[in-house]
Amino acid sequence: MSVIKQIKEEPAMGVADIAIDLQDINVTFKRKNETVTAVDNVSLQVKKGSIYGIIGYSGAGKSTLVRVINLLQRPTSGKVTVSGKDLQQLTDKKLRGVRQKVGMIFQHFNLLRSRTVLNNVEYPLLSRKISRKQRQDKALELLKLVGLSEYAQSYPEELSGGQKQRVAIARALANDPDILISDEATSALDPQTTESILKLLKKLNDELDLTIVLITHEMQVIKSVCQEVAVMENGQIIERGPVGDLFTEPKQPLTKKFVESAANVTEMRQQIVEDKLVEKLQPNERLLYLRFSSQSTSESVISELAIQYDVKANIIFANVQKVAQLSLGYMLVILSTADGQFDQTFHYLETADVKVTDFSNDVRKKGAAYVS
Ligand SMILES: Nc1ncnc2c1ncn2[C@@H]1O[C@H](COP(=O)(O)OP(=O)(O)O)[C@@H](O)[C@H]1O
Ligand SMILES: [Mg+2]
């Protein structure tokens, strides 16, 4: 390891740096005669002040797992430590105290319809021994923080989806939590509104040093704000790591699928089938799916192929996505050589650190367009 790398590397994570520590968590439900395993032996550590994403399809166990964090769901087995406290050892009273420090927001906002925006935000403070004025001041301050000062006297139904979620966020912050859990909070919102809510979460993360656990089924959401991500399937975490690593080198098929959905590669696959691209290939042509990381830019690789190897390129689809300071390129291209030989081409692509899927071979073998 070089000296520079050593200096750059962060010191080992101490206990004090960990906001959430789940050890060997299992959650099973009894349904009639069968046992459903919702969470299957999951361990997870979330660093203080970080934004940690959990992605998976519906039914993967995400909501059950995050409800374990404040023991709204008691695990069948395993250990839950939050802000250094072993939650399963706490009295009910102490546990209520910890729960106040873990805010939650949801897909459907869960606002009280008959109460004003201000009253909704005040609601979690009603049980506190503070004056009405103090309570109102706190709620107004939070509404300002989420950009809704003018809406204090409005009712939830007068607000847009994005505004409702802002109210829910303000309410979740009423007790100055250390942790915010966002369970599909942007899933009912359009892409622009989603982006603005994610920006707000990032701001709260920065300004309040709030640790955020963010559940979603959309990789776009992970890409825009998370530092780390865990992929869940069938109650298990099947892959995890820094977001940049998962995007550059996804290992599990499900992770690959999520990564590709974020780069619109899914549409590209459709196009291959619809346009019968493979069937139309000439003997001296190959249909390739290329993935470029920051080190290898697509332009330089394609021009190098043309100049050095006399390979012609017909680009069908190209996209770049920016993730954690990396630019990741995706390209579907038909390459052709005069003699139909591609050994040199493949060798060059390998040395240029381009990941290649040969659709022409793939499809001839499997009979369908499929990215492995
Ligand atoms: N209270 C419950 N009783 C029985 N089964 C449950 C309960 N809560 C969740 N499940 C089951 O656990 C699995 C995981 O659910 P959930 O955690 O809601 O997944 P996700 O949030 O990823 O969609 C599902 O099969 C679901 O039906
Ligand atoms: Mg859920």
C-alpha cells in the first residue's frame, strides 16, 4: 500500500462513531400455520452523520428491519444498539426517550387532517413539559427550516405532496432527533419533488448532523444522497458498500439490475429486442454492451479503436451517470472490422478497463437479449 493511500485512509471506526449497530437480527412472523421470515440474520452498522440507503423490492424486509432500530418491531433474535445504548436492556420509560431521538417519515405522510400544519408539527411536543409559546416557537422554527413558514395555518389537504412531506419532516424533527428514518418517503412523489425532498434531507444531514437511514426501491434516490447502501432481498442484505463501489462493480444480479435502472439501461435492453438488433448483425459485426469507469472515457476508447485498430463504431445508446464523484458510462455499440476478427479489439478493451458484454454471442447462445 502506498504512503499516500495510508494517509488518506480514515482511522478505524470506533464505537462512538456508530449511530446504529444491528447484530444478527432475525424477525419472524407467524401467519396461520406458516412462519414468515421478514428479516434473515442481518447485521448493519450506520456511521454517525452518514446517509445510509437500503434498497430492495417490496416485501424484501426493509420496513421491518428499520422498525427494529427503535424497537417498534422487537427482533425474534439479535442485538440492537442505538447511540451506544443496548435498547433491549432499557426500561419502557428509557426506551421512550430513545424513540424520541429517532424520527420517522413515510410514503403517505401520516399527517392529521383535522389539524393545521403548525399543530401537526407541534403534536410530538404535546407530552413535553414546555409552555405553549415554546412549543409554537419550536414548530415555527422547524417550518422555517423546511421552507414552509407561510403555511403554518393551512391544513394538510391544501398542500401538494412535496409540501406534505416537508410538514412530516418538520414533525419528525420536533424532538431534535439524532437519527431520521425515511421509509419510502419519496415514493409517492414525482421526480422533481423527489429531488427537492432529497436536497432537504441532505441539508438536514449537513446542518443538524442528522444520521439518516433511507429506504427506497429506486436507485436514483440512493445515487443522489447516500454514501453507503445495502441491497435487500428475501430478508437478507445480499450486497453492501460505498455507493460508488456498488455502482462501478455490482456483483449480485439484483444490484446490477438496480444500477442499470438508474442509467436507463433497462430501456436499452428493450430496444435491442424490439429493433431485432442481433438478428440484423452482419458476420463482421458485434453488438457490445460496454461499461466505462472514470479511468476510461468512452470517447477516447472509441476513437482509439478507430485509429489504432480500424474498428468502426455505430453507437446505439450511450449514457453517463455521476455517482459519488465518479462518471460511469454505459454504451451499446455495433463494432465492425474489415476481416470479422475481434481478438485485438477485446484485448484492447480489457487493457482500457472497459467491461464488455458481447450481446451477439450472448444472444446466439441464449436466444434472448440479456445482460449478465
Ligand atoms: N406484522 C406482520 N405480520 C406478518 N407478516 C409481516 C408483517 N410485517 C411484514 N410482514 C411480512 O414480512 C415481509 C417483509 O415485509 P416488509 O418489511 O414490509 O418489506 P418491505 O418494506 O421491503 O416491502 C413480507 O413478506 C411481509 O408480508
Ligand atoms: Mg416497506
